[in-house]
Amino acid sequence: MARTDKVAAVAELTDRFRGSNAGVLTEYRGLTVSQLKELRRTLGEHATYAVVKNTLTSIAAKEAGVDAFDGQLSGPTAIAFVTGDAVAAAKGLRDFAKANPALVIKSGYLEGKTLTVDEIKQLADLESREVLLAKLAGAIKASLTNAAYLFNAPLSQAVRTVDALRAKVEDTAQD
């Protein structure tokens, strides 16, 4: 590779690191081209999966301020650059790795924080963003319902007390 090509490749990788909110480093040794295409389809719009050169990636990561891959760039390496939902991308990688054991997840980063393989698996086990938002909305609605009941309870009790006193006064007036 000519020097100018390497500079351009490093600049492109640096832009990808800076433009993504997460990334997952994988080793793809033993995967066929059709399996890599399937993996790219699995990731869909959430991420792009790129085979990278280790030395150039190391330089680009340092320029972008990503230190999650220090010492991990060896062998046939590819990175999933996540620009969308990191949970969906992690699920796609986890599921593909279960079906194709040749794909090895090495490490990753999310919003600048380094992730271990176990943390990536925990991220993949999370429910989707939509489900979590729905659960949050349900919890807020339940809290608001409870609050409305609590605010309404003293007023209802006062009305019942006044009604009981009125009934008692009427009973004593009739006697």
C-alpha cells in the first residue's frame, strides 16, 4: 500500500471512530464471504462492519481517542462501527456469533467507555430501546395514578365525613 493510501485509510478509519457512538472488535478467521455478507445484513442500519488492517486501525484509534483496542489488534480483524442502536447491534453480533462460532468478539467501546466481552453480552441481553421506553412510560403512568389517588383520598374522606355528619344531624332532627 502506498503511503498516500495509508494516510487516506487512517483518515477514513479515524472519521468512522469519531462518527460512531460504539464499536465492537471481532476476529473473523474462518468465516466465508457469504457469512460476512450475512453478518452485514444482520447488523442492518445500526452498524457497518468493516475488515481493517491492524496497524492502520491502531493509529486511527489513537487519533480518535479510542483506547479500547490497545493490545487486541492481532489476526484477521474487523470492527462493527455502531451509529444507531448499540443494543440492537450487540444482539446482532451475539446471535451471529452463536450461529457461527468462527466469529470471536474481542472487545468494544460505547460512548468512549471500554467494554469487555462480558459487558457486550450484557448489552446484548438488554431489551430494545422501544421496550425500555414503554416500561418507563408505564411506570410513570402508575406513579401518576397513585399520586392522583393520594391527592384525592383526603377530599373523598372529607366528603364522606360531612355526609355522615349530615345524616346524623337529620336523624337527630327527626327524633
